[in-house]
Amino acid sequence: MTSFVRKIKNALLTVDSKIDQELKFFFRHWGKSKFMMAMSKKAQVLGLEKLFLKGPKAFFYFFMFYLIRDSILYIIIPIYFSKLIN
């Protein structure tokens, strides 16, 4: 590894350690936050209807986070790369 890449990596690891390794978690789980992971587990256990009835506001945030994440991952990024190729 070159010294420039090593410096950037060390700087990112320093920032990551200051924010309780949220960046590592975010990238390891493909753009999911800890809230999204917890809500996914609750959705699997309770089912979507019971999860909605338990907390409509949290369910709305959960739905919007997934909608935004999936739109970026599966729509915006592929369109961007296809435009780069053509």
C-alpha cells in the first residue's frame, strides 16, 4: 500500500473510531443503519401489520430508509454506471 492510501485509511479509521464505528457498520451492512437492522428483525418476528400498529411513526421511517437506500442502490447507481459506459 502506498503511503498516501495508508494516510487516507488511517484518517478514515480515526473518524470511524470517534463515531463508534458507525461507518464500518454502514458499509458492512450495505447501507443499513442499526435502526434499520433492529426494525428488520422486529418485522420478521412480529410481521409488518403488527409492527405498523405498534409504532406507525417508526414504521414510516423504516419504510422510507429502505425506499431511499434501495432506490440509490438499485436504480440511481446502475443508471449512472450505464451512462458512463455509453
